[in-house]
Amino acid sequence: MSLAVNPVVNQINNQATFKGKWEKTDNGTPYYKSNSATIAGGVMAIPAALTWLVNINKKDLAQDKNIEEVTKNPEMKKQADSFLKMFGIENSFEEVLKEENKRNQRLKKYAIPFTIIASGLTLGCGILVDHLRNKKAQETAEQVRQIGLKRTLIAQDRVAISNKGRAYYESNQGHKWGALLGAGCGIAATLMKNGKKTNFAHILTGAATYAFGGWIMGVIADHNTNKNARIHS
């Protein structure tokens, strides 16, 4: 007994979930359009959003039993002041607590808009990297059409041959832009977190931390983009 397979269903089931697709340039030249960086940005936008959204549940630190015990006990408060001075903090424990509560209240107040900004920036970076990559892919496709594959391979370092023998742009846009875009997100996050209390050290730390994360995501996006292009183009 033989089984009949619906060819349409079979084609859909065998389709790669996150692969790009074929599009045409303004001149009608086909090129392989990637969406890998957009997908990566969308995935990372979820933890980015949650990081800020949890601030909506911020509570007054004075309500914490351990902190309340310190504030009501003169000896413990004195010990807390000495502990802060060991780390170069001249303000008293009560002053530090007051400032931290102000920051928490601000983060709680703006939790939702900060969530939207953080997730939007994360997704936007992915969309931008894909846009830059696909623009290069269009240029490569036009060049192949105009001067041929062999001459394009000689003229460009970023052209590779797919498993099907077609030319495609081998992206390095994530490598190039990931760190810079990450640094920009880091500066935005630092300003949202610290507000008017933001100083140069805060900005530098935030930019450096996010720049590294952005570079890592850029490398991953390039890897996925080039893998998909090599297999499917």
C-alpha cells in the first residue's frame, strides 16, 4: 500500500523557519533578502523589555524588614555608615537610602515607557543591520548582472558562492555595526536608569557593556545570515 503526499503541504513542512527569501532590486535583479538580524533583535527585545517592566513592582526600601531594623537601631545605623565609608561613600546610610528610593520611584513611574523604548531600540538595531546587509546584497546582485560572476569575485572580497552555485553577499554588517549600536543602546539605558544623576563614568560603563553585547549579537546575526544565504540562495 502506498501513501500519497500532498506536495504543497510537504513543501511548507520542509521550509526553513527563519530563512530569508528572494526579492528583486528596483531593476528587477533577484537577490537573497535576509531577516536574521531582525529575528535576533526581536528575540532579544523580550528580555530587554522584561528588565524594565519588572520595575513596575518597585517598593519603598524602607518597608524592607532588614532595612527598617537598621534605620531604627542607632548602633546598626552607625555601622552601616562606617561600611559605606569603606567604599568611599561619604553620604550616610539614610541619605543613600533616600536617594535609592527616589531612583526606584522614578523607575516605577516610567516603567512602561522605558520598556517600550528598550524593546524598540533592540528590535530596531536588528532591523537596521538587516537593512544595511540587504542593501549590500542588492549592490552585489546588480554587479554580478552587469560585469559577471568572475569579475565580481575579483572586485569584491565579500562575495561568496552558495551551495547552489549562486553568488551572494557575505555579510559583515553585524560585526561592523553591532558594537556601535550596542553602545548607543547602553547610553540610552544609562540615561533612563540614572536620570539627572548620570555622569560620564555611568555613560562609559553602560556604553562599554552594551557594546560588547551588541558585537556578540552582530556576530551571531552575520553567522545566521551567511549560513542561510549559503544554503538557500
